[in-house]
Amino acid sequence: MTIFERPIVMLDFETTGLSPAMGDRITEVAALRIVGGRVVDRYVSLVNCGARIPAFITGLTGITQEMVDAAPPARTVVPELLDFIGADTLSAHNASFDEKFLVAESERLGRACGHVGLVCSLKLSRRVFPGMPSYKLGQLSRQLGIAFRSAAHRAEADAEVAAEVLIHIGRHLGSNYGLAQVTPDLLVSVNRLAAAKVHGYLGKYAAEKNAAHPA
């Protein structure tokens, strides 16, 4: 079974708040490229956006004002991040949150995002593993037997665990539906479905793929 033969980039931002429309900015980024069921490359950096770090954010993440003041500026980090992502499929846990910050920071610099699809590992988990007590990254990962290797609420640690969740989902789909290959496009399609339609869609998809490429 082949998992993600074309790259998916798992993205995680730490930010000063919840909304770029309200003036919130990014403070840290991690982008991990997944190919063939494993992380093969990564881009990680703190970011100096010239923003004040609220005390509650420092308490949550451990990211201090001094850390971001000494970090590379957004005008350096954001173009490097966009170049790293390129035209690959983008993923994040609660992807609409991270994508809106990516778009906002890119537009500030007159850049456009180039990713060709978006996969939300939170929504995907709801569809593939219905009935879980929680789909928050920390609790979901524990339920799936995936451990944080460093502190949560830092971009690289969160992105690593989210990547493992996505790989776990890919393997689950492949083994449960007899798929020889799980592609980024399949995850994008499943993400767009109502939860009740997922099992039927995957069964039909697998039957068509296996008929076209019999073992």
C-alpha cells in the first residue's frame, strides 16, 4: 500500500490570537512535507511580526516577546514558507484557521498562496473515526496512540502529531477499504463529504479503483 505518493504539507502556526482580521499575527510556523507515509522535509521558524505577545499566549505556548523580537521578520519567513509549500496539497488540524493566517500574511507581502488543495485533519478524523470523545489534537492523538515528543502548543510539535494523525488516517483507509494507494486527492474529496456519505463513497471508490487495477 502506498500512502501519499504525492506530497502533503502539514502546517501549524502559533499566533497572537484567533483572527488576522482583528490584527492577530503569526509568531511561529512549522511546515512538514509528508511523502510515502513519512515526513521527509520541514520548515520551522519563529516569526517577528512586530506584534505584542499577550501574556496568555506566552502562558499557553511558552513563546515570549523576547523570542519573537529576536526572530527573523515576517518579510523573510513568509516567502520562504510559501516557497517551501509550493503547489503541494496543504493540511492542518482545523485547517481553516491556519489557511486564513497563511493567506493574510501572504497578502500583506503581495504574495499568493500556491497550494492546490486543503485537507483538514480535524474534519477528516470526524469522518473516518466517528464517535470519538474529542477531536482536539491532543486528545485525538492519545486516543489513536500517537504521543507528543515535545511540548504541545508549539508549532513543530503540533505539526508532527498532526502529520502522524494524517498518516494514520491514510493507512486506516488503505487497509479498511483494500486500497493499494491513498492519494492527497482522495483525502480532499472525503473532507468535502457529509459524514454520513463517507463510508458509501469510499466503498464505491475502492471498488472502481480495484476493478481498474486488479491485484
